[in-house]
Amino acid sequence: MIEVDIKKRLGAFSLDVQFEGGEGVTALFGRSGAGKSSIVKAIVGLLRPDAGRIRVGDMVFFDSNVGVDVPVNRRRVGIVFQDGRLFPHMTVRQNLLYGFERAVGEKRISLDAVLGVLDIAPLLERRPVTLSGGERQRVALGRALLSQPQLLLMDEPMASLDEGRKAEALPYFEILNSEFGIPILYVSHDVGEVVRLASDIVLIDAGQVVASGALGEVTARLSLPQGAEGFGSGVVLECRVEASDQEAGLTSLGTPIGRVRVALMDRNVGSRLSIRIAAKDVALALDEPRNISVQNVFRGRVVEIGEYPGYIVRLKLAVGEGFLLSEVTADAARRLGLAAGLEVVALVKSVAIGR
Amino acid sequence: MWSGAEQEALWLSLIVATRSVAFSLPLAVAVAWVLARARFPGKGLLDGLVHLPLVLPPVVVGYLLLLGFGTRGPIGHVLYQTFGVRLAFTSWGASLATAVMSFPLMVRAIRLALETVDRGLEDAARTLGAGALDRFVSITFPLILPGVLAGAVVAFAASLGEFGAVITFASNIPGETQTLPLAIYQAIQTPEGDATAARLAILSIVLAFSGLLLSELLARRIRAMTTAP
């Protein structure tokens, strides 16, 4: 559990944010310059807020009212910086053990566990300069984990990696939370990363929190606040892999809106992941169509309707226990007589569903 | 080939310079750190004071040392009365004179190295639980080591060659304060001293070169550890 409520003036920029994070992965999302890095620095203790309170677990890091300001080296917050910041004069092993040796109390996370999960055992005796970008970030991650943190902060850890390296590193970041059970605050301005890694989201714009909550709930809002344009319009759904049919080439996912069929995924049955369904990929009909290629057909009800420039109508549909967003032309909306409360059928092509 | 007096001058120079570097190095690291990192009123004054020997005539430095550290000077008096230590006209005095003269060179080299250290690495060490002293010992110092070595070598070379401050404060006593440059000076002043002067000059050149080579070698070794594939 993490609780942040801070104010800070930095020249012309002023930061004033309140939010909470849970036990899972909370994404701190926003454009560059929105204030994400300042928040991270304040939590880790490298930036002192003008006023406010920061609490992680049952430890108060900062409270201007009672004059508490725990020094950086006693906060036990693991941080993975964008540039890795491995110590160049040490081997990978020495880097990994740096925080481990300085950690106090019970050591829950062992070197062996970290080596195994992150696949970095072969790198132990190498020097940081000899590592690739992806390897460097994995070692930085291992070093942070081994310092036995009560919270992991990731400050755009993949921003300096190219797409290939990113794809290589992402799976390691994905399993962290479930593997080690440490709450994670993940700073990013990359929608793909957030969808894959986070369960909750805090949207930051111009030094303010503009929205926060479960990723599925926030993305299901009809109009996203400023700073969230990157998400476009579409809902993120948390799913569980129910079955994979090799023959048909389809994977079935259990989601809040019901069963969703997607093109075959290389995932074990039972594993959890998130998918994103863009509003423009959701077609609407009044009756259930027959003999069509579309694999996913849902019955739902229009709960909210909004008109946008360019003769586009955006609708929020209640489907099962979740929501879908749909974008259709104003003309189509008129022809179908779409209005709040109307029962409709939503059609989603399998190939349009991305992660 | 070498006369006893010449060997004596060589040994004395090495001893004086080694002592000078050994005692001033920790202080130089501390001062360089303060100049590079700390912010306080009067920092400009400290900076100027440290660099003063670089711009003052060495004779003036020697004279000021005599005023301060002579047996009747405020500091020298205390040292003599309480510890029975006399600096003026002794080899320890020669070390003090060379230390003061080479101090700015040492501080400059170390400060330069400190300013190139990525502060982000120190921040990372902080988040990993390292306190201030721990951080300096485990991160900052190893990273500035090439600069510290370079500073030490330059200061050692400058100490070997210091003339004005030494002769003023410690005088030119064979076997006690007569270092290489002083011996060369005396040989030149003496009839038939030309050969001695030439031999001592060559010795100085060899020493200086070895020092430079050694420092380059060490610096390369350290760089190799942190950057090579």
C-alpha cells in the first residue's frame, strides 16, 4: 500500500498530487514533463516536497506536519532508473549484492531466486559496460529486488531500449509482481507497456492527477482526461486464459464482458493478462447477425453516448460485468436509433484485439 | 659514478616528496570534495587560498611559512613548545614547503575527477541503503581514483622540483634539506661543479619521466577495469 499526497514548486512548474497505489502494479502514466519523475524522486527521497505526506506500507516516509523525513538510504524503496545506473567499477555480481549486503532484517529475496527469474546467472562476472541494454536493465532490476524493498519504483525502465530489446525485457517485468509480491509503481508514457504490466493507473497531467483507478475502469470512461490521449479510446480488460485450441488457432479468454476469442496466444491456461479493445474496432448491430466472420458477439446496453467532432459518435456499453467503448459514424447512430438504455449487439473481430 | 652527496640528494628528494604527497593527499581529497560539492559562504575565499601558491612567487610562500611555522611564528612556536617539533630548516619543513606548493595541483586534478562523477550513481547507491561515508568509499572514491593518482603523481613531480619555497623555509643543508634542485643549484655555483650539475639534471629528467609513465600505466589499468569490453 502506498499513499502519496504532496505539493512541490519547481520554478514555474508546480506539482500537487494525491493518489494511492495497491499491492499490484500501479502505472504512473502521463506525457513527459507531466511530473512523473518528480513524484518518483519524492517517494524515493531524492526530492523533498514543500508539503504533504508519503506513506509506504506502515512506514511514513515524509510528513511535513510532524516533521518526518526518512533519509533515502533507510526508505527501502527499490528503484530501476531509465539509464540503469549500474556501478561501472563493479562486476554484475558486486552490483547485485550492493543493496543485499546493506539490507537490514530478514532477507526474503535471495540471489539465487533473482538469478533464476531474471536469467542473469551467466552475466555474474561481467562488467556493466559489456552488457546490452536489455541485460543492463535486468541486472538493475535484480539489484533493486535484492535490496529487499517494500516497494519497487520503475522510472521508465524501458524508455532507452529499442523495440526488440523491449520485447525481450517485458516478460521479465511482467512476472515480477506475482513472483516476489512487492507492490510496483511503474512510470511510463507507453500505452503498450501499461496495458501489459499494470492493474491500476494514475494519470498525471501538468503536475496534477487527472484520473486514477483500476485500468479497466479508467479506460472505460467515455472521454479520457487530458494527458491520456495516448490511450486513444478503448477499454483494457483483465483476462484469464481459459483454453487454447491449436486446431482452430484460437485462444479463449475469460473477461469481465464474457468470453473473448483471440488469435492463438502462446500462453498457459490459467495465466493472467490484459487486452485492449479499441472503440473503433467495436461494431454495433440491433439483432444478432448470422453467418459472419466475427468471432466475438456480445449482448449489451448503451449506458452513455457522446458526440465528437468529425461526425463520430462514441458510446459506452454495459456488457456482462464490464464495459466496452464503441465508435460509429453519426449517420450509423442515427440509422440504428442509438440512445442510452437501448439493447444492442457488439461485434469485435478477433484479429483486432491487441495486447 | 654517483658521489655520496649526489645519492644523498636523490634519496632526500624522494623522501621529502613522498612524505609531502602522503600527508597532503587525504587533505587534498577532502578540500577537492568540499570545493566540488559543498555550497557555503566563503567558498570563493577557500578556493583562492588553495590556489594561492600557484600564483605567488615560491619565495613568498617560503617566507610566509617562516613567519607562521618558524620557531617564533604563532604555529611553529606552539609545535616547538608542546611537541618539541621544529619544522624550519629541517627535512620535515622541506616536506611542508613542497606540500603547500603542490597542493593546488593535487586539488585541481581530484576536483576535476569529482566533477565528472555521475551523481546518479551516488543516488542509486543511496536508494540501495548506503550512507554518506559508505557511498564515498564504495562508489565515489573508486570512480575518482584515476584523478587522485594523476594528482598524486603531478604533486610528487612538483615536490621533487620545488626550489624557492624549500630554500627559503628549510634552507640548503646537505643531507637535511638539500633536495635535487638545491643540489643542482649549489653545483652550478661551485667551480668544477658542472659535471655534478649535469648528472643531477639527467637524474631529474629520468625521475620525471618515470613518474609520468607510471601514472599513465595506472590510469590505463583503472580505465580498463571500468570501460573495456
